[in-house]
Amino acid sequence: MDTTLWNRLTGTQPDPDQWVVIATGVIALAAVTPHAVWRLSRNAITIAHEGGHGLIALLMGRRLDGIRLHSDTSGLTVSRGKPTGLGMILTAAAGYTAPPLLGLGGAALLATGRITLLLWLATALLLAMLLMIRNAYGALTVVLTGGAFLLISWLTGPQMQAAFAYAAAWFLLLGGVRPAFELQSKRRRGGAGDSDADQLSRLTHVPAGMWLFFFHAVALCSLLGGGRWLLNL
């Protein structure tokens, strides 16, 4: 790899002004809170959710058959392997925990000034996920999301890159909180009988409510920890 390119990737960039950090957090909150906006922005959380299933499935030695993303913001990741055991449990648990944990990882990189590295890692992960997408809508959403990261990385200056990176981290942290509450609401109304929490309950004989608590805990702890890093507290 060219030395200049390598230094750009692994080097540090100056932190943005504090008002930029706060403004990007407010923008991310606005993308998560109103229902009409959330119906669109939730597609990005679904990408992270299903990507989490897929990545852990591969790391656990399972065969990943494909990922589908749907226009109603639902998704499906299909993998083959032993139907029980630790690998299947971790694969099932990775969905709801992936967005907040990715946000936490992004916040950690930004806290050390590695803005370019975050943008390029996100682009690489999206490109790898694109290879496993098995429907047109899913391919379109991943291409658009990855294209945004790529364009920002190559065509904009440091301040715009920093703002975009901070907005993405905030969005994953804040957007990672809402899906568990939505799942809890659906289960309270008698729906989502085959949710990740219910699958984990069948795999572990631990009540689905405890898995929901786990999803909440990961999301909220990630938001608190990641928020402190982003705000440099």
C-alpha cells in the first residue's frame, strides 16, 4: 500500500469543534425520534442488525447463505450450521446488539482522532455485506449507504468528514436503542413470536424477557459510554 495512503488511513485527524459534535448528535436524534423519519432512517439500523448476524455467523464457522433487506425495514439473515450451541446463540444475539456496539466502536475511534479509519472501515464492511445481499432492495440500500461513506471520504474536507463520522456514530448509538423498545411493544401486543429474543429463549431456556433486558442494557450502556467519548467528557 502506498505510504501516503497508509498514513492517511492510520493517522489521526483533528477533533471537530464541540458545537459540531453536539449538532451532529441533535441531527442524529432528529433522525431517530419522529416516526415518519424513523421509517426511512431505520433502514440503516437494519443494515447493521443483519450485518451483525452475518458477521458473527461467519466468525462462529457457520455458512452464510445470504442476507435480505426489505422496504418495511425488516431483514433476514440465513446461515447454515449446528442449530443449537454457542455459535447459534451468539449469531441470534448479534442482531439487536450490533448497531449500538458498532456505534460504541465508532465513538472509540473518534475519541482517538481516527476519523478516516472509521469512514474506510465502514465502507469496507458495507462492501463485504453487499456480496451477501440476495435481493434488489437490500442491494440498493447498501450501495447508497456505502456510496455516501465513500463520497464523503474522498471528496470532502476534514471538517465535513468529521461531521459525517460523528453523525454516523451518534445515529448508531441513538438508533440502537429504539428497536428493542419496539420489539418489547410488539411482544406485549402478542406479535413478533419468532423474534430474536424468542429464538434465544428457545435456544437457552432463558425467558425472552431477559433477552430483551439484555438488548436494552447493551444499547443503553453503549449510548452512555459512546456519548461520553464523543463529547470528550
